[in-house]
Amino acid sequence: MIKLWVFIVSLVAAIIVALIVGFILGGRLVAKQFKKNDPINEKQIRVMFQQMGVTPSEKKVRQVVEAMRKNQ
């Protein structure tokens, strides 16, 4: 019969390993989703500029897109 302390140590070790693996896999999944679905795109930036009453130039839109990608 397995001693109680061996069972408890094994259970705690299994929980710790599961948490570490879950954290790593979850982080990779989130990063993959952000690459696949950008949180904001050029069309949304143009609409935002228009709502502020600013005529969006292509250069300005590209600068904002690039700045947002650097901050991710």
C-alpha cells in the first residue's frame, strides 16, 4: 500500500506541473490569436481619425499601425 505522504507529494507535484504546462500553452494560444486577429486594423484607425475630425493621411495611418504593433 502506498504511503499517504508519497501520494500527497505526487499529487502536489502533478498539480504544479499541470499549472506550468497550462500557463505556457495558454500564453502561446493568446499570442497566436493576437497575430491572427490584430486588435485594431487600418480601417478602424481611419474611422477613429474621421470621428476626431482629422483627415487621415496614409502616412499617419501607417505610423499609428506601426506604433501599435511595436507596443504589442
